[in-house]
Amino acid sequence: MKHDVILRIGVKLLLPFVMLFALYVQAHGEYGPGGGFQAGVIAAGMVILYALIFGLKAARRAVPQPLLEYMMPLGVMIYAGTGLVGLAMGDNYLNYAQIAHDSVHGHEWGILLVELGVLVTVSSTMLVIFYAFAGRGGET
């Protein structure tokens, strides 16, 4: 794809909007369809598109494998830690009412943190799977 100038420029122009859409889906998940899983898949799809156009080596330089290996458990820890805050405050697991000064803001912050944990875990897991399968073809 080194000689496909139109594809390379088009993807470079498109990638910021794909990431913006992933962030929109993440933020909108609190109020309607969408959330961490969908936003994580969109963000991983952005890196996969980058790898398809610019090569796997370029994608691994942009998002290295060791970073992804830290992101997978980090997302789980964000999710679980949000639930443990409720337990530490004497409430049920994943009851967000105690996170903020009132229960409404607590629920908003709790949902955002849980969805952030899901986004981080899903996007990093999808990319690790992609790197594993794409790396089998010989290009590393």
C-alpha cells in the first residue's frame, strides 16, 4: 500500500474523526445505546485500519504490544475498583451512590468509570488478538 497515496491521505484524514466518534459513543453510552464495548471496538478498528493501510510495523510502533498488555488488566481494575468503592463505603458492589457528594452524581461518575474500564479492556484485547493473527503472516 506504499504507493496508494489517496488511501494513505484519506485514512490520515479519517482517523481523528473515527476516534472522535468512539469518544462520542463512549460518552453517549450513559444515556442511550452505546458505551464502553462499542467505543472500544471502534477505537481498535481505527488502529486496525491504520495497520491495513500503513502496515503492521507502523501500527505496532503507534500502539506497542507492551502497552496493550498493561491496558487489559488496567481496564479490569478500573471496573472492579469502581465497584469496590461502593463496598468500602458500606454499600453494595457497583452501587455508585457513594462515589460523589450526592447519589445522582455518584451514579453518573460510576457509570462513566465502569464504561471507561470496559473501553480500555475491549480495545486492548481486540488489538492483542489482531496483532496475534496478523503477525502470523510473516510481517512483524
